[in-house]
Amino acid sequence: LDHAAAVWFNESKKANEKLSSMQYNMGKAVLKIRSMPSKAALLGDLGWLPICDHLNIKRISYYEHLLNMSETRLTKVVYNELATLHRNGKKTAFKYVDNINSLLIDKGLDFMVDNNALVSAKHVKKAITHQYAMEFNNTLYEKTSLLHYRVVKENTFQPSYLKCQNVGFKAIQLKFKLRAGVSGIGEDLYRQHRGTGMCSFCGEFESLKHVLLQCHAYQYERQKMISNIKDNCDEATFSLFLEDSMFAMYNVLGDHDNLFNKPFLMYLLEMWKIRNSD
């Protein structure tokens, strides 16, 4: 998607929407899911910038390279001609200078416009990623499906559970679905007005906490997980894990390398087989 993006600009809202849709569908393909998770959760756990931000960083990186290019290079000669015409208010078929300036202004970097000495791709990348991080955090509090996700997700970087070794892809996929609120448990179905939300094993409301820590149907598998966590955990943390169910739930759903990740992912595989056995 970013081929030739250094000089090619998708100016229309429709083009941006198409690019965003393509990235979203690719993210779903990577995680092999058919459900419709929040775009914020999908990009957040994959550690991807929105495609348009990615393209803009590439454009500014090339722009900085272009400004520092030798004046004898044909590319620089063409750019200088475009820049001169722009300064003189002349219209050109290739709107490169206009597009670059619009990009800088949109990101609040007006002081870089027509000031070659101040253009810094590193500075622009920092501004773009900071702006995205703020938008990302705001989105987490706008969607009810991300009630749990907003607690366990600390930043826009890819969490390490996606790279957990020797647990299988299915477990990683399940953890993402549970974090993002698209696993199809009773809590998700009730929120989507697709069911009563009751657990088929015990008749209680099938909340995320119920599935992970309370339902008797998975008691044996859960005890194995707790035993594995105890073996790798300090005494104070483990005591809190046993005493505070919310602390326990958000630790296993969170990103704590293999301290909680691996035992939890192994538990997910076993309990999900039981849950879907009927």
C-alpha cells in the first residue's frame, strides 16, 4: 500500500476510507477472525499505526531527503521548479508542494512550511505518533465493547502475548478476542442484543470474570493455571492474585511476558474446548 507513497497523496476522504478499510481487513486476516472488533483494539494489539499516518511519515521522510539532496540531481531540479512556481502563486499539475504543506499544517507543524532548514522527519514522526496515541486513548473510552481492553492496554505498541512461544495460534487469537470484547461469550452477546448472556453450564450471567475465574465447568483447568502462575510468581503478588478477582482477571488479560501469559494461554485452549464441547 505504501508503494510510491513518498510522492503520491490520497487527497480525498473516500481514498482515505478505502485505505483504512484495507488495513482493517488485513489485520483481521492476520488474526484470522470473522468478528468485527474495534479498529482501535485491532491496530493497538498488532502495534500498527493507522495506514494514513504511516504513509504521512514516509512522505515527510522522503521530503527531508529531497531537501538535502544535491542541487544537481534531476529530482531536485524538478522540486526546485515546483517550489518556485508555488511561491509565485502559480498552479501546477503536480501538487506536491501543496500536499506537503497541507500535511504539515494538519499536524500542527506550520512553522516547517516553506522553511527547509526546520523540516525534521523525526520531529514529524513524533508529532504524528503522539497525536495518534491521544486519539487512541480517547477511542477506548468511547466504546462499551472496550470496557476491559482500556484497563489492560497501556500503550499503542504490540503486546508480547502475540509472540508467546509454544502455546499455539488459537490461544493467542482467543486472548485477543476476549480483550477486545468479540469472543462471543454471554457478556458480548448481551451487549450486542443477541442473547440473554447466561452461562450454559451454570445459568449465571456469563461475564468475562465468570468465564475466566468463576464457572465450575473449568475448575480443574483453572487450578492448573493457578498452580503454574504460583510457580513463577512472588508470594505477595500471588496472594493478591488469589484475594482480588479483578486484579487476577486484568493480570491474565494483560501483558506481563510469561509470568501470566503462558499459563493463561494454555488455560484458554483447554477451557474453550470444554465451553464448545456441546
